[in-house]
Amino acid sequence: MKEALRNVLIEAPNHLSARLLLGHGAGQFNNFSLAGSIETVEQRAPNIVRAARCTVPSVVAGIPADRPADELAKLKALREKLDDHALPWLDALIRYGTAVNNWHANPRPHPRAKQPARRRTQRRRPPRPDRVAEAHRLRETPK
């Protein structure tokens, strides 16, 4: 197959398909471009990327609990093939995905979530100031 591609390149040096296939067979094109890196990351970890880009915190709760761990494993496996300029973004997504995964492992209730009603104990009301003054006045009056 490589020999046939070389013959095509000899006859037509501008044949891009033959050049790309020959380069791919030789291991020349193992890394993605920057645009290819971004697209690949978005395809392999769509839930983490969507949650990271969204400004509404409730999006994290909408991610199924088993997805962040799977997507994190896929992101970590991609590291060697991505463009160097995409690596800081990948690292940030891995950190964010780890936080999402930890949140799913140990969810905390939202502060505005409805809490069960607490039992109120019977408390004595403090006396009203006007009644306190009246009681003191009555005690001081002689009979």
C-alpha cells in the first residue's frame, strides 16, 4: 500500500490524499491541530465542556453521575495527541471535571433547598415594655 502511494506521489506530487495517507501510515501525523484538538475534546467530554462554559451552576446537577469519570478518563488519554496550545485548556477541564466528579460522589444540599421543618419548642414571650412599666408603677403605689 505504501509503495502504491509513493508511486502516486511520483506521478502527481500535489496529490494531497496520497501525501496524507502516506504520512499517516508512517506515523507522521499523530497529533491534532489546535482546531482539531478543541473539536476532539468537545466530542469526548461534552458534559464537562458544557458545564464549564455555562454560567448556571445547576447544569452540574444535570450531568448523570457516571459520566464525569468516563469523560475524565477520555480527556487524560487524549493528552499526548493534542496540540501544545490546547493543553492549558485541557488541564483546566480536567481540574473542573475532577471537581464535578467529587461533587457527584458527595453531593451537598443546596442552601435554598427546602429543609425539613424544625420542631419549635415552646418559648415564653418576653414581656412588653409598657406592661413592665405598668407593673412597676403598681408595686410602688401605696394602698
